[in-house]
Amino acid sequence: MPLIYKICPRAPWQEAEAEGIFRGAAIDLSDGYIHFSTAAQAIETAARHFAGIDDLLLVAVDADSLGPALRYEPSRGGDLFPHLYGTLPLSAVRSVDPLPIGPDGRHVFPVTVFPASIEEGAKA
């Protein structure tokens, strides 16, 4: 089961939990699809698009459960990023973890999801 990750402000995620489905954050609604990152992309995504933003969540999603609505499309530097053309059923979510800002100003990813070696490699 490959996992993909959504970095999401807490408020829209809480709305999704109340509704039972995630329709997307503001940027997703604007672009017409829900933005995700692979494990290898998530740390850089946080640094580029969420720098200094607190009260975020890291949502891990089972990519296989999303079917053909999930497409991997070229983006930053030609990397293929997962984009979901549709809503995210909460049944596909495997974990939701806080994504706090550490003393160095970078987001602190859960060690259970991202081993320190991956995080340290992203800082280099």
C-alpha cells in the first residue's frame, strides 16, 4: 500500500472529519484537484509552500484506494506529483499527524512516518 501525503491546515481538515469527506483546501479548490506529495516530496513541499505556517496536519493516504481519479502529473522540476481529481474519502486515510514548526523554523515530520535520515537528507 503506497502512501501519499496531504499537508493541510487544521480547519479544513476538521470540516472534512465532520462531513466524512475532504473536498480540498483553498488551493485545491482553485486548481481543480487535491494536491498530494510522495514521501520523497513532502518535506520540500512543506518548505516551499507552507514555510512559517503553523497548525498544519500531515495526512497519510492509501494511494491504491483512490483508483483512476489519482493521477501522477509533472510539476516541480519534472517530478511526478499525485493529484486527486475528486474528493478524498476519509476511508482512504491511514493517519493524521500534527506538523509543528521546530526551533529551526522547519516543519517537524513524525519520525514514525519519516525516518530522521530522510528528513536530514532534505536539509542538506
